[in-house]
Amino acid sequence: MSQQIQIISAPSILGLKPSGVEKLPESLINAGLPEKINSVQEIIKVPTLNDAYDIRRDSETNCLNPTAIRDFSLNLIMALTEQMNSRNFPLVLGGDCSILIGIMPALKSKGNFGLLFLDAHADFYLPDQSTTGELADMDLSIVTGRGPSILTDINNLGPYIKDRNVIHIGQRDGEETKQYGSQEIKDSEISLFDLAAIRSNGLQKITNDITTQMESLALDGFWIHFDTDVISDDENPAVDYRLPGGLSFQEVTQLLSKLILTRKIIGMSVTIFNPALDTDGTIAIKLSNCLASAFKIV
């Protein structure tokens, strides 16, 4: 890459639970990620406010920890804005998917950007539809302007992204979302390339379709959100909410490589990998190698 990669450690679990996901940055760093991607030596650490975690739903929003997530998001916005001003490539290591609520406002403040959302789950619940109140199953809904204003309109920037500028890749929880009554992505303008479509058409064709759509949107660039549960449960069981099936490490590496080669990617977030469920550290090594290969360093 022509840009320098800047790792930002942002291991918030406020949108999920303190089950081990907070160790994601530490685990990937110990697996040699900074050296493998030749990142900036000093890692930026965003204060997480994880000590404020409360298992009770907020009475006004019906979400877990909305105020703490808003405050954490403000910290992340500041860190990201500084890196974008420096023209570095920010690689944000979460944490859970609710870190996207701090990423997308930062992008909105700097231009008109799209989102490539790799995730096994739709993450499109509204608070009253969620069985848990966890923002990690609502983050895509929140960043597209659906939900309580404390989260959807930080710094008066909401909605942070238009539906038509979001491309969701790899969903495989369609039946589950119907069972629990989630709003349906297919009823929005979000583009959906789910696992069934990938298997039916082949990854190469779907990747070509995605890059063609990226070109047609004529945006300032795209952010990749990489939820590691998009990887096959057989190869990456180290996630809190498991689903059968998924893409292989090789397929995800191939997909990320092609997306980065478009030269339209301005940053990436990595979330949901739980090192507490990776007992021998092999999944962390595979993830760090996947990222390094995607950046064409290894």
C-alpha cells in the first residue's frame, strides 16, 4: 500500500458483553500483525469505557449502554479524524461491531463514503426487536439512521450513511432474523450479497459485481467493516454468536485483496473475534495472516 497503515486499538465491548472480545487487538498484535503489515510503530489506543458496562437495558432507548457507547464513539471519532487528516490508512481493531457507531460519523464529517459490510449477521435489528439490547446486533441499523438519536445523530451528523451506499457481504442469518422479527435488509436500498448468492454465483463473479457497483457509486472512498464471524464456523469458531457455514479464510483473503486493489478503500475495522475461545492462538495467527495477505505484504 502507498499509505502507511495505522493500527487503532478500540476494544469496546459495550455493545456486546465482556466475554473476551476486548482482547482482540492484543491477540492480533501478539500474533505479529504490526510487523506483517508494516504498520506505524506506535499503536493508538482509544479509551474504551468498558468499566461502565451495564447488563440492564436503558429505559429510554431499550439498548445496553447507549450513553457509554456515545461517549466512546466520540473518542474514536477524534482518533479517526486525526488519522484521516494525516492521510494514513486506519486499521481499527475492536471490540464488538458497535465501534462502527464511532467510525461512520468520522467519515461523514470528512466526505461522502461508502461501507463494505462483511458479516454473517444482518445487524439490522431495531432496539425493540432485539432479544438482548446489544448494539452489536443493531449497528448497521444505527449508522443508517434507524434508532435512538443519542446514537444515530452524534455531533448532528446523522444519518451517517445512505442505504444505497452500503454493500452487505456474507450474511447467513436470514432465517434467524425472520424468526426474531428483525426489519429486513431486502426492504431497504442496501445492496445484499449474502452467502447463498456467493455460493450460487461464485465468489469471483460476486466480487466483480461488488467492485462494479463501487465504481458506479462515485463516492470519495469506502470503509471495510470485517466482522470475523463472516468466516466459516468450521475455521473460526472463536465468536460469541456462532452460525453454521460461512466463507473460508482463503475466500475472505481473496475478497479483501480484490477490494483493497480497487484503491478505493480508506480504512478497515476488525471485530468480534474472541481470543478467549481461541485456546491455542492458531485462529489469531490465521487472522493476522489473512489481513497481511490482503494488504499484499506477506
